[in-house]
Amino acid sequence: MTAAVHYELTKKCDRTSARAGILHTPHGSFETPIFMPVGTQATVKTMTPEEVRDLGAGIILSNTYHLYLRPGSDLVREAGGLHKFMNWPQGILTDSGGYQVFSLGPLRKITEEGVRFKSHIDGSEHFFTPEKSIQIQMDLGADIIMAFDECPPYPAERDYAQKSLEMTTRWAKRCQSAHTREDQALFGITQGGMYADLRKESAARLVEMDFPGYGIGGLSVGEPKPLMYEMLDATVPVLPADKPRYLMGVGSPDCLWEGVERGVDMFDCVLPTRVARNGLAFTSHGKVVIRNAEHARDFDRLDPECSCYTCRNYSRAYLRHLYKAEEILVYRLLTIHNLHMLLNIMRTIRRSILEGRFLEAKKAFFDKYGEEKA
Ligand code: PRF
Ligand code: ZN
């Protein structure tokens, strides 16, 4: 039997580490580099699956932590798995819950065995181990599942980052032993804090375990962007060229270009969907805060260069009005635009790699978009 998920390299950029390929999964084959919209609670907020698909998304991310607490992974299994439960027939990746439980702060306690935590919903106590995370992810039935890891905070002492990566490595092994579904791929997650040598060590030890793909975790946790790029430069070259690399929780327009340039194939981020609900849009000319008074009588489109449903039909003034009136349509309209924008950036990136002009396309993008701070 062939592997559940495999990566096919189509073309490498000859001046950078950027690459175009195809990710084959049991629920379809998807061109990379790819951006995965986030559907934490088995829904990409405000969107129907058909709308998400029509925007060009092939694979979405969902969360073990949230679905385990509500509605429960046994219920999702009974429903026939996550694809069927949420009516999304394409690719799904679930995150392990590692990052979500560590983000609970005082509500959790970490030991070698696992993490004890209190539910953010009702305060009830739970215990996640690597084995438990894998069991839940097997019940949910995503195409790609992630190892249970520890994401150290930023900043973290070297000693802490080292011990943490060692535990994450042992947990990765336990995840591998617990994983028995042959129609799913289990990806390892590299950690190592902001220490280049620890990053390399983490990656090398996971590569020895031979995962079908690798998450790059512990980045975009508050560090300056140049430091994140340095850590990517340390990590990616250690990873095998024939396996996909997934930069976890990163997806601002500038980071997509910088990540791809360094060899990343997959991204996910709540940013486009979350900021939409705060009245913020990513446009080809940078960020637009639609709630600002300057847009009150602005009858232009949100982004004149965008071909999404929102930009084809509505003015900035109308979007601002909806926002001020707290009309729920605005959350949908801005989500449609932001997702379209990011998925379109990925299409632009992919095409530029295939046509051998990635760096030129990157420059053209930033000339218009402007540089991001921090
Ligand atoms: N680990 C896991 N999920 C994640 C991260 C991580 O380090 C991050 C860090 N940006 C986002 N999502 N399991
Ligand atoms: Zn648009």
C-alpha cells in the first residue's frame, strides 16, 4: 500500500529554496505552496464549505483540542468522521492540541506523561498525552494529523528550550507508536526555541524517525520576524527534500513570501478570518482598517485589483456602515475577501515558481503591498 499522503516536487526555484509541488491525500491532490484556512470548530467561521472551496482552498485545518471538548471526538467518529460531519469532502489537517493547551497558561500543567488542563468552556479537568491526542485525531479522521508537541514560550532560556525539544522528540516517538490508521499521515513537529543549533537538532532527530511530513512549530510566538526567518533558515535545510514542510500558525501576506522563499510548502493561520471580524482587510496595497472614519464616504472598492465577490459588489463605505451597525454580513464579506487575497497570493507564488520568476514576483508584490513592521 502506498503512503496515505505523499509530496511530489514539480519545480524548484534556482535562486532560492522556493519550490512548487503537489500534496497527494486521500481526499484530493493539492498544489503547493498552499495556504490552509482555519476551521477550528469544524467550520471556517461564517463560510459554507462550498464557499471555501470556490475561493480555491483545497485543505483546511481543524483543532483536536476544541473538537475533543465540544462536541467530543466520539460524536464526530459516530457521525462518520470530520469530513462527513462538516460536509467538507476535500483535505483536512488536524493540529494535535499541543499548542492550544499550552496557550491556556495557568489552566495547565506539563509533565513527561502529558498535559493536565482545564477546559476554557466549563472549567472541567482533562489530561492529554501523546497517545490520547493521536487517538482523538484518529477518531476525527483528518488526512494529515500532527504529533503532540510542546511549544516553548518566547523568550525561553536555552536550557528550557533544550529540555522541551527533547521531550517533544520523545512524545513524537510515542505518537508514532500510537498511530495505526494507514489512511492518515502523521507529521512530526520540530521545535527548539530561538536557538539555531537546537532547531537543527530537533529537525535531525525527527528526520531519523522518518515522518511523511514535518511541521515547523514554535515560531510566530512573539519574536521579531527576522529571528523567525533565521530559525527557518536553520531548520528547513535539515528536512528531506521529498517531504512537505509546514510552517504552523503563520500566514500574513509578507510571511507567506518569506516562508516560501525558505522552502516552506504549507501554511495555516487564523489571521485572515479573525481580523475580518475586527474590520480589517488585507489588500494588494497593504492593510485597510474598514472601521476607520476615512472610509465613511469612500465609495471605491475595498481592493480595485481584487476579483472576489466582496470587491466586485460593495464599496468601502458600505462595508464600514455594516461594521459600525454590527451587521453580521460584514464578517462574511471581509472573510471572503481576506481568504481570497491569501489564496490568491499562493496562486501567484506558485505560478511564479513554475515560470522561474519567483524573486521578481516577490519584489512586485512588496513594491505594492509595502513592508510590514515587526
Ligand atoms: N505546535 C503546534 N501547533 C502550532 C504551533 C506549534 O508550535 C504553532 C506555533 N506558531 C502554531 N500552531 N502543535
Ligand atoms: Zn476582494
